[in-house]
Amino acid sequence: METNLGSASFIGDHEEWFAAYAANRCAIEAARPSGDVGPMHLKTRHSMAVLNNARRMVDSERFSVVQGRICLLAALYHDVGRFEQYLRFHTFKDKESCNHGQLGLRILKQEKRLDGEDPAIRKAVLAAVILHNRFALPEGLPEDTAIAAHVVRDADKLDILQVMDEHLKGPKPYNPTVVLSLPDTAGMYSEAVIQAALEGRVAAYADLRSVNDFRLLLGTWFFDMHFDSSRRQFVEDGHALNLLQGLPDFPPYKAVRQGLLEKLGALRDAPSY
Ligand SMILES: [Fe+2]
């Protein structure tokens, strides 16, 4: 028997549309003489991974049925603007092209993707898509929008952790784009990044000086996870632990690495209810 919960969390028609849309955009790029479709395929994979992470959160948080549906739709569509952005500008750097959250909103409206949804759902999904790549969320958001925006941002970070872990455990040299062109020099570090990690704060990209700083910054995202379920995923997926374990076993990283690993390890070993 189809329950309310079952039907509200079923977004298969949206997933089908998304797959067809992404394939169509990729085909346009592939047909170009110097087309490079690889980065677009990565965005298709990323979108599905973020949806998967969001589904795990929705399954364990006490959201309403409507809130769950908003979260899943926002996760699926959060990067829908990436395809058009790449076709038009051949980059994913918003600063050099356009805001991909805003472009995503325009595409969802043009394509009438959410016209069949309840207006409250439509409004919250569009808001979460446009907010997902803001540096910080504004205060005082309506509850449904805030929940969806937090779910998407956490789910997004969880997938970035996986991508970074897979890349940094592979053979060197690292891809400069993936490591933000940072040097992989053991003696180079940022006091500000280490200080943030010691104080239990999220480190800032602007302070990064080396690949090791970047590993540590990714570990500090733990302090930015908004839900119990995303904190749990953060630890259970193991990617953050791998990234931190890759830090040098000497000062100044040794103590901060140990401190963070203990914090995450304690959570992993705690009984889950
Ligand atoms: Fe995004």
C-alpha cells in the first residue's frame, strides 16, 4: 500500500527529467569541435550523490513529509544551473561567469519543473536552490526553506569530502584545479587554519597555504554540519578521517590532527539511537 510518506518522497519523475536534461546538455557540448564533456558528467554524478546524501538525512531526521520532499527536490536541482553555465562560459567559477544558483532558479522556472508542486513546496525549493551557494545563509528564513538549504549545503559538503578523499589518496602529483593550485609542501602551513581547527571553528579558504591546510579545512567542516544525521554521515563515510589521517605526524599538525580525530572518533564509537 502506498503511504503518504512513500508518495511524497517519491521524486522519480523529477529524477527522470533531470537525467534527460543533463544528457541533452552534455550532448550539445560533445557535439562541439573542442567540446569537453567530462566536467559536465562530474556535475551529473555530483547531483545524484547530493540527492543520495540528502535522502539519508531525510530518512533519519524528524522532518514533516512536505519538508522531506522539499529537501529532496532542492538536493536534486541545486546544481541544475551548472550545465548551462558550462555551455555558456566553459567554467564553473561563478566569479568569472555567473551565479549558478540564480541561473538554476531561472532554468527551473523556464522549464516549469515545479509547476505541478504545491506552491509552498515550489517556493521553498526555489529559495533553497538560490541560497545553496551563498557564503552564509541569511537570518530569519522560513523554517522549510532553512531546513532545505541546510540539508543541501551539508549534503554538498559530504560529497566534496568524498571527491577530495578519492583524489588525495590517489597518486601524486595532485590535479592543481582540485587542490586549488596549493603547494604540497610539508613545512608550509597557515596559523589561522590551525587556530580555527583547535578552536572548533570552520577554517576559511582565504587562509589556505598548502594542501595540508586544505585537508584540515575539510576536517573543520564538521563544525558546520547542521544536523545529527549529517554529523554522523561525516564520520561514518570515513572520508574526513582519511583526509585528516593524511596530515603530517609532526608539529604543528600533529596536535590538531589528533584532537580532531579524537572528536570524530568519539562520535563514531558512540551508540546511535
Ligand atoms: Fe552548487
